[in-house]
Amino acid sequence: MPNTADVLVIGGGIAGLSAAAEIASQARVIVLEGESQIGFHSSGRSATMLHYALGDPLIRALTLASRSFFDSPPDGFSDVPLGRRMAVLIHAREDERTALDALNEDISKFAALQRLDATGVHQLCPLLRPDALYGIADPNGIRLDPHAMLQGFARQLRRSGGELRTDARVAVIGRRSGSWQVTTQAGDKLSAPIVVNAAGAWADAVAKLAGVRPIGLLPKRRTIITFDAPVGTDLELLPFAKTVGDELYFAPESGRLFACPMDEVPSDPCDAQPHEYEMALAVERMQERTTVTVQRIVGRWAGLRSFTADKHPVVGFAPDAEGFFWLAGQGGAGLQTSPAMSRIAAALVLAARWPVPGVAEAELSPARFLRQPA
Ligand SMILES: Cc1cc2nc3c(=O)[nH]c(=O)nc-3n(C[C@H](O)[C@H](O)[C@H](O)COP(=O)(O)OP(=O)(O)OC[C@H]3O[C@@H](n4cnc5c(N)ncnc54)[C@H](O)[C@@H]3O)c2cc1C
């Protein structure tokens, strides 16, 4: 196998694979993933929702620009749907009503919402306590299938002649004669004029390997638990239900329920594991907001959501290092924004036209961090 390419992508999560698949239609691409399987870190540990309560107008615009991909992926992309409709319910108590009104106004620019009174809230989600008096519902939320997405992008990459190498942890990066020279832990040497840094929580570490100034990425741990639903609960009809503040969300999950206390615990890049405190918090908040008693935690996982200082992703060439391309900082919306983000990454790498109207390049550019002192 040749070890030279036009573009080396470091990271086989959703960011790296989706961008690689787009770029591969016009360039030779090799993806290097340090783990033995794709999506092992954040991309395989998410809550798998597409919804508009996440983030701010920029994240919502990237989500909107991604939506049609999930509804109608390219021919042959996947044998199974990339997701299924799941209503999203944002609920509020009396003291949270103003916050719900504000969120309703923000999201209404992106999705057709229904306002619900207490009866409507409990019809949609009978598990909520009676103090959930107000709600907004988006009947068109999507419960994504990250496995189908990752496999689909990997297949698209290979069909275009691109390559995916797992167990290929990048250990050394240097630039010589207009090309990046990359060495894996196993000693394989590869080179390309362009390196895409899609290393998720490790993106700053990868930049440092290359002698490129880091962007100040902050990985934050988030925890999810699963448990049995009360006997008789019709899981098929339940929505993804979220408090208007960042306190709790829960949804049906493989015949049970999952709940997340929306924790954001700063962490070094690592194989994140759930901690007792956040699991207990999930139980407490679930029991505070719903009539469910969590008898036993059946499953648990944690993952890292990596943020920049302004909580916007970073996509673009580093202004301080020729051919070094950033694709990082997807925070809590990396799955639902991946179709738009990968189109943007490919357009910038291939010097093509900007593909997402309504989103400005400067808002996503790594240059915004270099204006600040190191
Ligand atoms: C609990 C939780 C809930 C979430 N819920 C949602 C949601 O509902 N909707 C949504 O859209 N998003 C959600 N997210 C966010 C989403 O999962 C992330 O934004 C997304 O997965 C980030 O993708 P990534 O490819 O950047 O990172 P990753 O998936 O972590 O991929 C980065 C890859 O780079 C590899 N790597 C690192 N260093 C090297 C190296 N030196 N050499 C080779 N490979 C390397 C790693 O092994 C890793 O596989 C959630 C995240 C969590 C944790």
C-alpha cells in the first residue's frame, strides 16, 4: 500500500471520516485512526440525537444544513436508515417559563415547533411530574444511528479510492520539503502535503506533535446511565425529553430508558469512564423531574465533548502552518453537524466554493484563536 497521499486525516471519528469521504472524491486520502475500531471515542458514546436545543444560532444553522443528508443520504450510502423520527420535548416548570419562551423564539427560526400546555406535555411524555407545566415540541427530531453514519462514510471513502487504517496512532509529525511526514507508533511512515487534524479531544495534542500552536481545546466529560422503564411504559411513543435548562435529558434506549445529567466535567483527553457522582446525579434528577424510580443502573458510559473558547467548531487551515488543517471542537453536536462540517472541510481543503450559505467562514476559522495571546 502506498504511504503517500494528497491528504492524511488523523482521527477516525465522525469528523475525520465524514470529511475524508467528501475529500476523497477529488484527492487521494488516507485516514489514520489510533484505535482498533472507528468511532471508539466520542462518536460512539453520544446521545445520538439531532435537535435544535443544542448550542447557539451557528450550531443550529450547521444542523439545519445537515438535516437533508439524514433524511435522504446519497445513493448506496447505507443499507439502513441513518436515523428515525423521535419527537423532542423541552419542558419547563412555572419558574422556568421565561427561559422556555426565549428558547422557543431562538429555535423557531430553524424548526416548526408546537407550544404545549400541561395537558399536551403529559400526553407526549406521561413520565414527567405534574410540575412540568409548559413545553415546546419538535415532532421532527431524529434519533441518529452513529454506526450507520460511520460505516457509510467509511464505505464512501473506500469507494472513492481512499483508505482507512486502524491501529495507526500518529506519534510523530514533521514538515519537510513542502510535505508533512507522519510516523505511527508502529513505525509506519506516511507523507502528504496536507494533514487534517480530526483527533477529537486529542486535537491540541496532535497540533503540538506537529509544532503547531494549539487552539485551547477543552474536553468535558458527559455521562449517561440506562435503567428499566416503569412497567407498562410505551417506549415507542416516548420523546427525547429535556429540561429547558441544562439539567437532564432522557429518552428510550434499546428497550429501556437512558438519562443524562448534562454534566460537563473538564478532563484530559482519555478513554472517559463514568464516575459515581455523575451517575448518582442522573438518578437524582430523573427522580426529581419524573415519576420514575430508578431501581438499578443497568448500563453506563461516558464520553468527551471537546469545546473551543467560543464553543464553535474549528474548520480551516492553520494560519501559522502551511498544509495543517483543523477540524475539531464539535462539542456536543458533532454527529448532527457532520454532513455540513464535512462539506465545509472538503471545500476548504480542495479550494472549492463555500458550500453552506448562512454560515460565515470567519466564525469557524482557526485564525480567530491566533489573534489572542498564546
Ligand atoms: C454523552 C455524549 C452525548 C452526546 N450527544 C450528542 C448528540 O445527541 N448529538 C450530536 O450531534 N453529538 C453528540 N455528542 C457529541 C459528539 O459525539 C461529538 O461531537 C463527536 O463525536 C466528535 O467527533 P470527533 O470525530 O471529533 O471525535 P472522536 O469520535 O473522539 O474521534 C477522534 C478520533 O481521533 C483518534 N485519535 C486521537 N489522537 C490520534 C492520533 N494521535 N493518531 C490517530 N488517531 C488519533 C481517536 O482515537 C478518535 O477515534 C455527544 C457526546 C457525548 C460524549
